[in-house]
Amino acid sequence: MKKYRQQLPLLPLMLLMIVINVCAAPLPQFSQEKHMGVATCASGVCHGKSVEDSTENVMMTEYRVWLTEDDHARAYKTLMKPASKQIAKKLGLKSAHTAKICLDCHADNVPRNMRGKKFQITDGVGCEACHGGAEKWLSDHKETGATHEKNIKLGLYPSEKPRDRAKLCLSCHLGTKDKFATHRMMGAGHPRLSLELEAFTQNQPAHYKVDADYEKRKGSISSVNMWLTGLFYKADSQLQLLQSKQFRQHGLFPELSFYECHSCHRPMNPSRWPVEAASNNVPPGSIRLDDAVLVILASVLEVLSSEKAATLKSAIKQLHAASLKDKATIMERAKAIQAILNDVSVVVIEKKYMVTQKKILRKKLLADAGTGLFRDYSSAEQVFYAVETLSIDLKDENKYADKLDKLLAAIDEEDKYYPEQFKIIAQLFFQKLSE
Ligand code: HEC
Ligand code: HEC
Ligand code: HEC
Ligand code: HEC
């Protein structure tokens, strides 16, 4: 029986979650154990084999997959490229590959006293940037008798656990109060950051196999639950960041990357004011906070509990209203939404979704997209990821390949995104589902 699927009564589960949050594993970046370096994992008798080793319960080719296929292995080298040099120059940094603000996400930038002999910053986002400092588990984890639980006690990061994975990936793909990709960096040329946990999990070239043996050791989680975990944690992290110095520290304007990019960056004609969207209680011409994951969660909740959905929707409106007032009110509203989400997240994340419910969820998102509710680019993008994930999970992605392709084409090029087109494509997809 997999833990996340257990049907526990609500109250103990919530207590459990509070405990989980308190004891949540520290991010690898802050681990108490030294980071020994990719070279310590990569030898030909360890994770650097050239062919998979069937006598082991893991592939043993992890290093090769990472090195040859995974962008994380190139993250440091990216900082040496002309694009990064330009960014550094525009920001007045000496160089990108020595600047802490760049290394914090493009490498395993732990303090010097936390680096082992073979550690090299040039390895980029190496094994221990995701799996935690190996100082204490390095020698033990290959011995007979080593268990996953024991490794975790010795500092291995529990990246198989959805919440911990969300926290890990979001730490670089959204940012934290300590490291953040600001609008100033984007103005200098940095790409916009975006993450949908399930899609990014699938897109990272896999150096592991979720087979029977894996499930026995670590359990497994359905893609729908992973998607929902990602949404909740992204929402929670964004709301937390709204209350941090990353949002507040600026002068006249708050940090602009918290806002829907295309509320500023778009052609002026035709008018794109999103009448139907949750933010419609701020007047036309206002800069709108990016509420993509929140409005999608509200749609998901409408399927599960209309009462909770109404509470969330009204809180989102209040956040938008607060955005016209002052930073203190924004922080208050952000906190209130966190509490609402915290109240429902366990039930939504851990629920076992039946085929019919998954179909209803997909239909609901497309129906709402078809009314124009998700006009903003960032929410349209999340709708695509969600509909794709649900279709793959429902194993009918081939049946709807044509519709999925069209949905993707509508969001593929951010600068050519046209809300009205996305809306119509969603309507047609919805009609097809209803046939
Ligand atoms: C230490 C920071 C860091 C962590 C932690 C991290 N990433 Fe990344 N990730 C990056 C950087 C930086 C890049 C861009 C690399 C480049 O091209 O230079 C990247 C690129 C990617 C890409 C390819 C880009 C794309 O748009 O397809 C995927 C997929 C990805 N990461 C998934 C994940 C997942 C899943 C997790 C969590 C298990 C994760 N990342 C954790 C920093 C990180
Ligand atoms: C909060 C984490 C974070 C910080 C800080 C950060 N980056 Fe990134 N960067 C990323 C991630 C994640 C990606 C991959 C985005 C994607 O594809 O989804 C990326 C992508 C890039 C890319 C595009 C890579 C490609 O192959 O297209 C460049 C160039 C880049 N970063 C340079 C920099 C520079 C220079 C700095 C310092 C000024 C910096 N980054 C700071 C997380 C970060
Ligand atoms: C961007 C994050 C990231 C990086 C970098 C990374 N991994 Fe992983 N790794 C994961 C995730 C996510 C999983 C799947 C969840 C889990 O089992 O913990 C995983 C799983 C594994 C597993 C477990 C397989 C199993 O069957 O239990 C091994 C072993 C592993 N990684 C080794 C490595 C090695 C060696 C490197 C460096 C060469 C590396 N990883 C780099 C994220 C990462
Ligand atoms: C409040 C309005 C506003 C918001 C919201 C906003 N930007 Fe900007 N952005 C600007 C302004 C103003 C400039 C500077 C344009 C100039 O220098 O002429 C700019 C410049 C840029 C540039 C450099 C390109 C250029 O034309 O100079 C990029 C890239 C960029 N922003 C990306 C983003 C991204 C990504 C987001 C969302 C995460 C975002 N912006 C949100 C107002 C905004």
C-alpha cells in the first residue's frame, strides 16, 4: 500500500502535514553534510557505467545520462556563453561564472567549507545539488544492508517524495527568498522561469526507472497527483515570496517578475483586457499579479468542492484588489490564500483520482479555457501542461493528438500568443471531448 494513497481521516492527515512541513528535509543547498563532487559518484564501477547493470537495483549509468543528455550538466557552461556574458555586462557583474547570483542556480554553489576534495563548481547542477551532500552516505549507501531510510537519515535528499521534489525543483525554477531571477535579470536577457512539476519531471532525461523494484523501495506517485502537488507548492512558494524581501525591497515599483509579464509586454492592438478572468475587479489598464496557478487550482477545486472553490476565488479577487493598494495589504492577502490552500491541499494532493474524475478535470479546464478564463499567457501555458498530463495519464493522448498539438502551437511561442485563438482551440477540444 502506497503511503500517499491511504485513506486517512482528514484531521490526522492535516496534523501529519504540519509535522512534515516542520521536519521537511533542508534543501541540498543547505545540507549539513559536505558535497563530495560529481567525480565521487561518476567512477566506472559506480554510477558511471556505460551500460545498465542488471545486478543492481539502480541503472548505474546515471552519470552518463546526466553528462550526455541532461541540461543540468551544462548549467555552469551556460554561464560562459555569450548570452550570459551579455547578461552579466548589462547587470554590471564582473562575470557570470563567478557571480553568486548566477552560480546559486547554475551550479551546486555550497559554501567553500562544505566542498569535498573532488568537488568542482564547473560540474554545474551536479548529483548533490539534487541528492544532497554525500559526505555521510557515500561509503555506506552501496553496502549491503543500506536502506533508503538510512541514507535519508545520513543526508540523502528525499527527491522521490512529491512535496520534497516540488520544493527542490522550485528552488531554482521559481526561486526562493535567497536566490531569485529578477525582472532586472530578465530585462538583461534571462529567460522567464516557469515550472510544471510533472512535465518537468518527464522532460528531465531520466536516469532512473520507476519499476516494481523502485516502487517497493520508494513507492510511486501518479502523474495527476504529481501535477497537483506541483501546483499547490508553486502557489504556496509564490505567495510566500510575495511576503519576502524579493517582492518588497524595490523602490517605487515592486519586483515586476511577480506580475503577469504580458500585462505589460504585448501589442496594444487588439485590446486584450481579460473581462472573464479572476482579476477582473481591477480596472482595465492595471498591472496584474501572475495568478496562473491559483486560478487553475480554483478550477480544480470547483470539481471537488464548490464551497472551497468559492472561498479561494474570492480570496484571489481580494489579492488583486490589494495589488492596487499597497505592499502590506498584498502580503496580508497572500497569507490568507496560503491558509486556504493549506486547508485543502492534503485532500486534493493525496486523493486517488478515478478515470471519470480525471476526465471531468480535463473537461473542466478546457471548458473554463473556452470561456476565456485563462487568457493570460502564464495560465494558458499551465492549462496546456495540465491537459497534456491528464491525457497521457488517461492514455488517450494519441486519440487527441491533433487537439493537443493545436493547444501547444497556441502557446509555443510566447511572443506570438493570442488569447482569442487559445480560447477557440480550447472550445474545439472541449467539443471533441463531448462527442
Ligand atoms: C540547483 C538548481 C536547479 C535545481 C535544484 C533543478 N534545476 Fe532544472 N535547471 C536548472 C538550470 C540552471 C537549468 C538550465 C540549464 C542550462 O541550459 O544552462 C535547468 C534546466 C532544466 C530542464 C530543461 C529546461 C527545459 O525548459 O526543458 C528541465 C526539464 C529541468 N531543469 C527539470 C528539473 C527538475 C524536474 C528538477 C527537480 C527534480 C530540477 N530541474 C531541479 C537548475 C536547477
Ligand atoms: C533562480 C534561479 C536562477 C538564477 C538566479 C539564474 N538562473 Fe539562469 N536559468 C535558470 C533556469 C531554471 C534556467 C532554465 C529555464 C528553462 O529553460 O526553463 C535558466 C536559463 C538560463 C539561460 C538560458 C540557457 C539556455 O540554454 O537557453 C541563461 C543564458 C542563463 N540562465 C544565465 C544566467 C545568468 C548569467 C545568471 C546570473 C545573472 C542566471 N542565469 C541566474 C535559473 C536561474
Ligand atoms: C536536477 C536534479 C537531479 C540531478 C542533477 C541528479 N538527479 Fe538523480 N534523481 C533525481 C530525481 C528527481 C530522481 C527520482 C526520484 C528519486 O528516486 O529520488 C533521481 C533518482 C536517482 C537515483 C535513484 C534510482 C532508483 O532506482 O532509486 C540515483 C541512483 C540517482 N538519481 C543518481 C544520480 C547521480 C549519480 C547524479 C549525478 C551524475 C544525479 N542523480 C543527478 C534528480 C536528480
Ligand atoms: C509593469 C510592467 C512590466 C511587467 C509586469 C513585466 N515587464 Fe518586462 N519590461 C518592462 C519594462 C518597462 C522594460 C524595459 C523596456 C525598455 O527598456 O525599453 C521591460 C523589459 C523587459 C525585457 C527586455 C526586453 C526589452 O524590450 O527591453 C524582458 C526580456 C522582459 N522585460 C521580460 C519580462 C518578463 C519575463 C516578465 C514577467 C515575468 C516581465 N518582463 C514583466 C515592464 C514590465
